[in-house]
Amino acid sequence: MTLKNILITLCIVAVVLVAITFYVVFYGGAGTYVVSSLSGSNADIFGSGNTNTTTASSTVSSTLAFASSSASSTTSSSDVTGEASSTENSAAPVTWSQGDETITIANVAISGSQLTLGAQVTMGSASECVPLTMRLIADEQGDLSPPITSQFTFPDTGTCNGTAGEIYSAQSIVFTLADPNAFPIVLTTGGNANLLFEIVQNPDGSLTAQLPPQVD
């Protein structure tokens, strides 16, 4: 092989090597690089990419915690006062006849260990004493407890004797409860009607007097 041919061959090899080097340097950087550690002087650079995510996560967590705390405070607000009340359930009012009179449970409240029923008494055509025969069913054995209130006391007479045709809308009947948090509270009107009804606690903490649900 002549010197000329050797030089030509070396030039071709050099051109090929330059081309390969050029390709590796300028086009071979599209690969994936893995950061093996976030420690060192550049740690804050790699960590900065997670700053927004961390902040957003913290904000969401704080918001949920605040909402949960607010919901708990709202739910427990009725417990702080120890008192809850409600008007009578209009779908099934607790109303009964006692002699010539009609009695309706208008509202309910519990304060401490005392249950107070607000009764409306509608008198019949005669002036007479309206007996207070209502009783609390105290236990599963059916034991009956009388109210603290011994009788109806009508404002115009100061006794249980009501005026004919009169409507008395603010008659309180008070019972002592062994466990104010045990529901339902079951009572009976007593007398000839002897109607059973119950006091239930609604999800919002209010109370409702209602007839027991019918069982098919």
C-alpha cells in the first residue's frame, strides 16, 4: 500500500470518528438522568419542585381539620346548654281526650335530668277539674313514675278546675329522668285513653313527641 492510500484511509477514519463524537455530544443527551441524592449544595434546587405540592397538601389538610373542628363545635353546641326542645310533630300529633277535655303535647324540653312537656288543655262544655294522669314508663318492667307536677293549675282559677270552653296553652308537666341521654323516652297518658307515646331525639339534637311507629 502506497503512502497516498494510507493517508486517505486515515482521513476517512478521522472523519468517521469526528462524526460519531459530534453525534454523541450534541444528540446523545436525550436520555434519562436519575438524581441519586437530594443532599448537598444542590438539594434546594431539586427540592424546590415539590414546594407547591407540599404547600397545597398542607393547606388541604388544614382546611379539612378546620372543617371537622367546626362541625364538632356545631354538633356539641346543644350539649353545652344541656337543653333541647322542639314543637310537636304535625304528622302524628300526640292528642287525646280525657273526659270532655282534649289534651295535646305542644312542645318538649330537657334540662339536666328534668323532662318538661308543654301541654295544651282544651276544656269541654263544663267547668271541672282535669286530673293529671300522665306517667313516665321508668324501666323495661313497665314501672310507672308520676310527674313532679302534681296537677294542672289553670291561671284563671289557680286550681285544676278549668273554665268551660277555655283553652290553656301553657301547662307544664315535669318528670325526673334517671338517664337524660336514653332515648326513646316512653310515657302513657293514663286515664281512659291510656295512650302510649314517646320522646325521640332528632339528628340536630332537638326533641319530638310522637306516637310509636306502627309495626307491620
